[in-house]
Amino acid sequence: MRFKRLAYGVAALCVAVASLAGTAQAEDKKPYVIYLSNNFVGNDWRQQMQRVAEVSVSKGPLAGRVDLRIENVENAVQTQINSLNNIIRQKPDAILVDAASDSALNPTLKKACDQGIVVISFDQVVTEPCAYAVASDWNRIPEVMAEWMAVQLGGKGNVIIDRGLAGAPISAQLQGGYEKVLANYPDIKIVGEYNGDYALGPEQSGVAALLAANPQVDGILTQGYGSGAIQALKDAGRPIVPVVGFSYNVAALTCAETKDAKCILGSNPAYLSSEAIKLAVEILDTGKRPEEREISVKGDFVTTHPFESKLYPGTKMITIAIGENAFPDQPPGLTLPITPDWVDISAEEAAGTK
Amino acid sequence: MTMAETGDAPRKGLRNGLLDNAPFLVACAMLTLIVVIYGTRQTGVFTLDELNLNTTAAMTLMLAATGQTIVLLRGGINLSIGGMISLGTVIVATRFGDSAGSVILWSGLVLLLGIAVGVANGLLISIFRLQPFLVTLATWSILNGVAMIILPSDGGRVPGWWLGFGYLQFLGLSSTVWMLIALLIFWAWFMAARPGITIKATGSNEKSAFLSGVSILRVNALTYGLSGFFAAAAALYLTTQTGAGSPTIGRDYILPSVAAAVIGGTSLFGGRGHLAGTIIGAYILTLIGNLVFILRVSSYWQPVASGVILLIAVLASAIAEKAARKQAA
């Protein structure tokens, strides 16, 4: 009896010591050195991406776990290759890369993989098989939004579509996604197309021209802000019809503040960088690698009128609420939603206004 | 206006020689300074491995800048280098098969295309007496467009063995260092031979070269043809680094190729400069990136530092030319 108790005691002690040692080890472990190689900073998204990367290693579950070093290079393949070579010589634990080219960095990234460095491309991903690719699901985004439009129109009406930027692969993909879904609704007619160039001005003038040419327009599918389209509707004295766009702060605010506006805004969240960091830490912690090379991040849609997608069941919708998920005191170019659910990043932190 | 004086500099003493080479010497001093600073921060800087690594990183720029230096010596400029590099990489990435035969065939064709486009540039410039800047701006645009038509966005593939080229070693030196040595030997021979002398003389003073019986047409065809050849070679080499074609990648080499030459002491007005300086210029531009990285300052300091170095080089060049003019007067 006594012996048994002693044995239990010893066992319990062992477990306690082991678990203590375990936590001690986790806390003592040197932070992982992770480089973020970014090829372009000329827009709001990239800057927000970098800020949220930094914030997400300064608090929450990753606090103190990562020594994050960001290397920006001019938008040139050779400079990024040279920079990556420098990074590889530092023998970091992981390299995250927003790539200048989907293929031209491959040999360099392969070299990093061969040295045991975890390589994760995100946003502008690469085709190198040894590197993970963390990106938004660019099939889901346009298809869900076109489905929403069809639901708003009751499957009937005239719409105009944004072709995006001529020659850009992403533009063709978005337009194709819209058209693919709308083709299922024989009573929805595409009566015009324009190039929005992902800027407010071209969107507004493109929509205005098509409104002038078409007396009946029941919906607008932009690839940009959506707020330019709403402004064009107002200027033309037309009813505010349902609008599809992307989740910039200004778009959400315009939708919320415009009477009768119906909007859905797709999101390519700037916290892709945070997700890439989290993935790197998980791989480094567990040694286990995800089976799929391509990992899609599903940013929630931001909308005035949530709906249940039948094409992508379970798709999450956030209803626009000023102050909560749209921010009048923050820059118009801020991308929503701000934070992934495993860490709490504020709008001020993401915008760099704090 | 200063071409005649600098080109026909009379008997030189040591002082003159120093002055004449001032831009080159300044470039050497700047490179030394960069290497020394780099050496205190990074281990193993003074090893063959480091030389191999940096030569491999700088080789595309070196080849492009070689093509630029030849044209600058002639008193021209070649913007179409950018278009040729883009077009070369997309041809490689879309046409190379896995067999050595197909690689050799298409490499040869890319080099021939480079020469052909270059010669066309030279002929257009001479026959219609056009500005090299404008002619090569136009051909750059054409080549760029054709590259876009062949391959609208980055991609394509090359055989796996093609990728290892820059890291092959022989006697401890990488293939790129050997290429560099071959390039310098070629240059020394070429500039001492008749065509090289003619190019330089025409760059110094076109009129007197013409009067002494030089065919400007032939000089231009030769100069721009060679320039196109080196641009095509840069494209081939670049694909060993990237393993892909890119219809836009060439523009990243246009201005740096001019900058490397100017930093190394080549005059934009023709007649003065040599390849050794250009190579040093290319090393400087590449090492600046390493230095900025190792000092852990923001990477935006790289273009700032490159700009400052370019200014120093231009100042050294201006001082040298002024002194030479004084001497001549």
C-alpha cells in the first residue's frame, strides 16, 4: 500500500518535472529567425502587410517566439535574388517571400530549401514545389460575389463588369469568375465592361460612361473599390444598385454611409503575412509539414447584406458596422478585415496611425 | 565639345596618366572601401568563395554593361539592351528542350538575334542619321512587345542542368569568374586590334575618323552588333539564375548598365573608358546590396548609396576632363 502510494508520488513528480522542463524548454528556446523578403512597397496593402507581420509577432501566441527581419527590395527580380542569397547565408529558420516573379526566384528558393530552411511564399506566390504558397482563394472570391449579385437581383437584370487592369493575370481571373457564375442566370445580362485599373478615378469614369450608354443598369461588379461606382451612380442621379468590390476601408464606409446601398466586398487580407509567419512557426515547432503545398486563406467577406453561399457553403460574412469593422478615422486604403482570429491586431496598428 | 581635346590628349606624363585614369582609380578606391567595410562585418569575405558568389550575382549586369560600354565608347547609348534581355529570356524559357542539342541551337539563335538587332540599330542610326537614344528606345519597345507576345507573364522552363551553370567550379573558381577572365582577355585583344581602335577613335571624334577614311556605317554596325551580342549573352546567363523567362526583366538592367560603365570611368561622350572599370562598377553596384544587408539598415539605402557613388564617379570624371582640357589648351 505504502509502496504503491510512493510509486504514484514518484510518477506524479516525474510528470510534473517533465512538464515543467517542457515549458521551460519552450520558453528558453531562442526565437526563430524569420526573414520576410518583400519585393514592392508602393501600395497601402504591402505596407499594411508588413505592419501586421510585425504586430503579430509582438503579441498573442507568437510574442517573443520570432525574430522577424523584413527585407524590402526594389521591384526587380535580380535584386530579390541577390537579397535572398544574402538571407540564405545567414542560415535563418524560415524565409517568407512576397515574390517579384512566380518562377524566376525558384532556383534560389530551392537552394534555401536544400539547406533545411522553411520557405513560404505568400500573396504573390511562387511555383517552386519545395516552397509553400499562402494566398487568397481567387476562385472563391469572384464566384461568391457574383452569386450574391444574382441573389440581390433575383436572378434577373442588367449588370456591368470591371475588367481590371489590361493584361494582368489576376484581372482575367476575377472577370472570368464573375462571368462563370453569372452564366448560370440566363436572365442576367452583361451590358457593358470597363477597365477600372484598381484606382478610384478610372472606376468612376468607366462606370459613368456605361451608365450614360445604358438606361437600365441593375448591378455593378467592380474589381476595385466599389465606392467609385457608387459615386458615379449618385452623380448620374440613378438609383443606388447593388455593387461588388473589394474590402478597402473607404469602400466599406461608403457602403455603410450611402442610403439604400447594397454591397459585398471581397477580401485579400493584408494579414496573409501573419498567416505565413504562423505556418512557419508551426512547421518549425512540430517538424510536421502540411501535405498540401498551396494553402488558401479565406478572408471573410464584408457586406451590407449577408447571405448563405450555395457555391461555397460556410463562407463567412461580416456585416459592415462603422467603428467596429469600418473606420472613419483611418486611411481609406486600409484593407479589411484587419486581424486573423488568433491574434488581436487593432485598426490603428494595421494602419500605422498609433 | 570636349571630345576632341580629351581624345587627342598629347604626350602624357605620369601626372597626365593619373588624371586621365582618375575616374577609374576613384572607382577602385570606392570598391576597396566597400570590400573593407563588408569584410569587417561578414566572415569569409576575402576568400575565393566570396569572389565566386558575387561574380555569379553580378554576371548578368556585367554582360549587359559590357554591351553598354562598347556603345558608350562609340559615343552612343543602347537602351534596347533591356528589350533584348527580356526577349532572350522568354525565347530560352519557351524553346529550350531537355536535350543539349536544342539548348545549343536556341542559344546560338538568341545570340544571332542579338547581333542582328544590334546591327539593325547601328544601320538605322547611320543611314538616317538618327539619335542613338531614340532609335534604341524604339527597338527596346519593339523587343519588349515581342517578348510580351511570346510570353505574357513570367514563366516557362529550362532544363534542370542549365540552372547549375553559375555554380560550376574549375580550379576553385566558378564558371562565372572564368567567364569574366575570358571577357577581359577578349577586351584587351579587341581594343588593341583595328576594330576596337576604330570604335574608340570614332567615339572621340567622329569627323576626323570619317576624314581619315573610317566607314561610320561599318563602325556603327559593329558597335551595336557587339552590344546586342552581349545583351543576348546576358539574357542566356540570366536564365541560368532564374530558370524562367520574364518579358519585363530587361528594364532592370538598362540604367544599371549605364551606371556601372560610368562609375568605372567610361565617359558618356565617347572615346574614354574601358571594361575593367565597368566590371568594377558592376561589382560596386552588387556589393552595395550586400553591404546594406549586412549593416542591417533599411534596404532603401541601396539606391541612395548607388546614387551617391554615381555622383562621385561623375564628379571625378568631370574633374579629369577639365584637367585634360586645361592641359591641351
